[in-house]
Amino acid sequence: MGDKPECDNNEPEFPCFLCGVCCSRYQVRITLAEARQISEKLGIGWDEFLEGYTDSRWPGETSLLLVHKNQRCVFLKKSAGEPVHICTIHPFKPASCIQWTPGPFRRECREGLQTYWKLDVDEQGRLTGKSEDLERFCRFLSSFPKSPGEPEE
Ligand code: SF4
């Protein structure tokens, strides 16, 4: 326990590793302009968008709430056989998602680390766990072609 992974540069931070916990925990509020943009980018008619992708319980006068399906954001897709969830609207995701930053002290990121990687975070924000689990996680992070969560150009 407590060994540092090779990819740990001693900084108390790590990139988003796409566990999807935050996208399962919260419903994202979007502006009407963002809703229009998403519906247009996806080629979905406005009425269909409202009905299939937003929560009818929210007033929707100045903003909308994205609905959850299968207990997560309607736009989040689980990768088969991997502990990875892909945001299917990543290139034009709403501001509240862009502003959400991952980190070792985020409860949701810690839950994802524990659930998918059997890892914890110590008081200094460093990853802790069995060396084989740390190595597996580091290999996974280094397999990302760029920063996790960033769109391919
Ligand atoms: S690592 Fe953190 S920010 Fe990224 S999906 Fe998981 S909970 Fe969300």
C-alpha cells in the first residue's frame, strides 16, 4: 500500500479518467442557446430534443435540465468492456461540464477511483493502493493519446 505510481509526478492532481461518476450523479443544467446548439449539431428537431433529452419536471423558461437515462446523463455512453464512459457531445458540451474539473479531492473522482481502480487518495492528494492497481491505472492514463477528456483534432 502507498507506493507511488510511476506516472505520479508528485502533484496532487490527476486528469479526468472518464469514470462517469459525476455524469451519473448530477443532472446538467444548460442554457436555451446551448440546447439549440446541441439539437442542431445532432440534427434533432427541437420538440424531439425537449421530449427525449431534457427533464420535463424543470420549468425550462431560461434553462433546461438534461435528462438521465440508464442512471446517467443521456449523452454519456459506456465503453464496452472498459471502465470508460464517453461523452457523445464532448466537442460541444455545455459550459457547466467544461467548468467541472476533476481532482483528488472531488468526492466523485474518488468514488470512481475506488469503484473502477481500487485506489484511494491520501491527505496530500496522492494516489494510494496496491502497486499492481496503481500500475494498471498509470498504464491506462498513459494510453490516452492526449489529455483525457480532450477531443481529437
Ligand atoms: S474522473 Fe472525476 S471528472 Fe472525470 S468522469 Fe470521473 S468523477 Fe467525473
